[in-house]
Amino acid sequence: MADRPNILILMVDQLNGTLFPDGPADFLHAPNLKALAARSIRFQNAYTASPLCAPGRASFMAGALPRRTRVYDNAAEFASDIPTYAHHLRRAGYATTLCGKMHFVGPDQLHGFEERLTTDIYPADFGWTPDYRKPGERIDWWYHNMGSVTGAGVAEISNQMEYDDEVAYNATRKVYDLGRRLDDRPWMMTVSFTHPHDPYVARRKYWELYEDCEHLTPEMPAIPYEEQDPHSKRIFDANNWREFDITEDDVIRSRRAYFANISYLDDHIGGILEALRGTRQEDNTIIVFCSDHGDMLGDRGLWFKMNFFEGSARVPLMIAGPDVAPRHEDRRVSTMDITPTLCEMAGIDMAEIEPWVDGASLVPIFDPRGLRMDPVRVEYAAEATITPMVCLIDGPWKYIRCNADPEMLFHLDTDPDERRNLIGSSLLDTLSDGEDVLAALRAEADAYWDLDAYDAEVRQSQARRHVVYDALRNGSYFPWDYQPLQKASERYMRNHMDLNVLEENKRFPRGE
């Protein structure tokens, strides 16, 4: 086991992948991420499996789409019988640790991790369950609203900063602990932050970095509500847009705070990587940097996520490691590919469950001549939908289908801002093999998804959860939220310990 690489996964929340065309964009003040990018394979076109926290993260961990994991939304239980990369690695002898957010819903708050250093930032119960039986219903106490935009600005502390400060502290402390080599197993640690997720507020030291930033106005202008596609209209309604007057200054301040929080994360990540270097573990550690989904950041007038447009569905993905040659890669990949990739890099065979995995190992792509199996698949069945939506991304083509809405087709090479839906447009004829590609994508969607059955499954899940949640909140309530365990009698110096042994074990390096 000693020759197996350690694995450090650095995950962030709601980070727009278009800001990482080849590592962090030049205008971002992110020296630690830029240094990591310099020694990583950098995936320009990586996509989430679902543009929402819980379904995107469950798919990332299981390597499977939401319909397969049954994590349809932010209040759907992640079943304990679904193997994650933490299960695969732990089964193979790895010590597995989670520090931070993973948005597990249900009584299992570990999903293969041997230990968890913090609680989650979001609730673990069924309270955030949407209801397809009430189309258009807006649940004010937990739905997004545009107050995140109108309230953008400076704050020295917030709910989310308090959380990420705790995550960074515990992760750094754990890296030092692992570096002491008191456990000879290889290790995997997932460190998951909640920034740069809205609300768009940032500490002044990071806010001031972007005073003269030239990217504070969205490249894609806002589209009037009446001209938006049906799903985008539902997102506007779900976000309660009519109750807010969004000014140009609100947009600028929101984007500035968002960029500032990337720099805030960069500082935290830098501290973790410094601990890894200081304990001489860097050379034998695979490092993955990724996000669960993106943020529209005002493009098209949309904010947050919940759609298949590039700002929402595309995420950064960088992988560094002992056998990974640094370079840029523009082939389309999925966050679902991470689990099979890590398993292959660690020498773990996933053949037992391969029929139920939608991701594919990226190890062949580490060789520039390697092949990638297209298309990338994405699903969404949470708030602002009234029936499930699906998406196929095949090379430059993006195809979107929903039983409630007209089809959409975009050609990302010629239309990176997704301004022109090619379905029914004469422009489709001007693109090479356009009609043939559309027919092939329709056939692929027909073969892979039964949207009527998918809709029935989501409705059944929602209805069951509404009953269970109402019942469990009636009378005494026992929450599923994870309670971090701290054994005070095993920390620092206690009288059942030999002080000489303790000081020697806790020092690294020793004898220098």
C-alpha cells in the first residue's frame, strides 16, 4: 500500500467554469490556484452532472447521473447502498476524511468517509423538497431570491465565511497530522468549501483587489423576461425577480464580491497546499480541484445555477499528480469521471459496479492521443422545473430536452454565449452535418432517457418525502445533521500519555 498515491480533493461551490479557460483567468488574483494549474492537466470544458448542489455532488461522488443516484434535488436522500469514491478507496485500504460541505441528505452523513471533521452548512433533512404537484409555487423561506444581488458588498464575517474558515483550519490541521506518518495507510481527504456561492459578500482585503477589474459587467447582456426560454422564465419566477429592482451597480458589486471570494478561497487553499509541501507529501499526492456547478453571474440576466447554459453547467477541473503531465485539454468531460479516474489511478477495479456508472476514467486523456467517449450527459429535476430536463454535450454541440419545453440546440464553437437556438433555424443548415447531428442527438436522448418514467419517479420521491418530513417534524425531532466528534481526552497532552513519546510523534520533521 505504501506506493499508492495520497489523494487531496479541493472542491468549491458554484464556481463558473468559463473563468478557468486554462487554469484561473489572468484577471483573477489567485496565485495558489495558478501555481497548481501550472502542474495540472487543465480541463477547459468540464461539466457538472447536475447544476445544483446535492445532485451535482452525489453524481460527482458516485460517478452516476441523478436519475441513477435518485438525488434529484437538494432534499433527496443519498442512499447508503450507492458506492462513492470514498467507499472504493476505503475498501482498498485508504484512510478517508471529509472536511466541509457535501450536502448529504439523510441519516448517512459519511458515505464511505472514515471521519468527518466538520458538520455541513446545509440541512440534512427533507425540508427543501420541491413539489411538482404545485407548478409555479415559490417557497420563500428556502428558495433563492435576488436579495443576494441587491445586498452585494463588503462583510468581514458571514455565515459562509465562518464555515469556510472552519473548514480551512481543520483541513490544514489534518494535513499536518497525516504528515506525521503515524498511520501508514495512503490517505484521501476531500476538502469542500461553500464559497464563492452567493450571497455575494466578501472581506474588504479581497474586495479591494478588484477595484479596477475590467470584467465586472456580464459579457452576455440581460435578455428581457418575455424573450427568455420557458425554463429561464421559471428560474426568474423562482428567484422572485419582480420584487427586486436590479441596478447596474448591483450587478457590478455582485460580480466583484464573487471574484473577491475566489481570492479568499485561494488563500485558504494556499495554506492547505503549504502544509502538504511542508510535510513532504506533495510529490506523492494526487490533487483534484473542481466545483459542483457554476454561476450565471448576470449573463442573460440570470444568476446562480439551475440551467444547462455554460455559466451554470460548466465547472473548473484540474488534476495534478505524480504521473500527470501538465497541459491544457479542451475535450468535453464530466465531474462524474472523477470517481473512475481516481480508482484507476489508485489501481482499483470498478468492474463490479461498472454497469451502473455513467462516468468514464480520464486517465486515457492524460495522454494527448487518448480518446474521450462523448457525449457528456447532464440532468436537472429540482426547483424551477415542472418535469425533468436533460442535456447532451457532444463536441461543440449542446442539445437540451424537456417534455414541458421546446428543444434547444447550440453550437458552442460558433456561438459560445448560446445566443441562438438552432432548432427550426436556417442557421442549422449552414453548419456542417447540422441536421445529421441533431438527428443523432435526438436518437441518443431517446435511447438513454424515458422522460415520462423519470418524471413519475421524481413525483413519487417528492410525495414520499413530503409525508416523511411532515411526520418527523411533528413531535420530538431528531435531526440527521452531522455532529463532529472531538475527543478532548485524546488531544494535546493528557496523563495517560508519555510526554516524551507524544512530543516526538507530534513533531515533523523529526531530528532536524
